[in-house]
Amino acid sequence: MGYVGVLVISIILIFIIILVSVLTTSKAYDYKHTVDPIENNPHLDNEDTENKDEPNQS
């Protein structure tokens, strides 16, 4: 196998890697994220009580 064979195999590998990268990125952008509902969130209740206890510093 000469220089031409190594060059052809290298180019094929580069195209395969680029194709896999594009497919992976495309699949990642298509993923739909979900958000937890606001109801029954203990952090929101906790923030409300903390803000009421502190005096207004304006």
C-alpha cells in the first residue's frame, strides 16, 4: 500500500468522523427538554418565607 492508499483511507476516515459528528449534533438539537411544573416546588415556598423575614434594604 503506497501513499495513495494511505491518503484514500485517511480521507474516508475523516468523512466518517465528520458524518458521525454531524449526526450526533443534529440528534442533540432535536432532543426536547422537559421542565418540572411550578406547583409543589419546595424551593419556591422556601424563598417566599426567607424574603418575608428579611427587612427591605432599599
